Amino acid sequence: MKYEIFINGGFANIPKQYKGEIILPNREKKKLLEILSQKQEPSQEIHDGFIYHVKIIDGNSEVKSVYDEHNLPLSVSDFINKALSKKGK
């Protein structure tokens, strides 16, 4: 599946954008798509925190959501780390 991750905010507010493709086990992919389908909005009280925009494209379906440091689910955080670690290889 394809992904796009856009991270902005932080003290310096230097945006970072990542695009790529990753293969996940079906169970992990299903859980991730389920979590991303639930609408989340970043807290308005975040100052100098990161905002995570995550978009997944799997076949004909596209799912996207926005999180901040306070409401970022562990499975989405794990996915971001996995995707970014693959970029370094």
C-alpha cells in the first residue's frame, strides 16, 4: 500500500513530507485502516507540538487522518516509525 505522511509543527515548525510504499501483514494493515478511518482532530491547545497528517492508499480506497502528539494512536505511531525506518535503508 502507498502512504503519505506530512509532519509539521514543533519548535522550529520545519515541515517534513514522506511518500512511499510499504507492505504490511494483513492483520496489521486492517487494524491501521480501521484506526485511520476514525475521525480525529488535533487539539487546539498544542503549542510547539507536532501534527501528523497520515494518508494511506490501498487499491482504490484512500484513508486519511490528522493527529497531534496527544491523540496519536500507538499503532499509527508504530506505522510512521516503520515507514520512516524503511526510507533510511
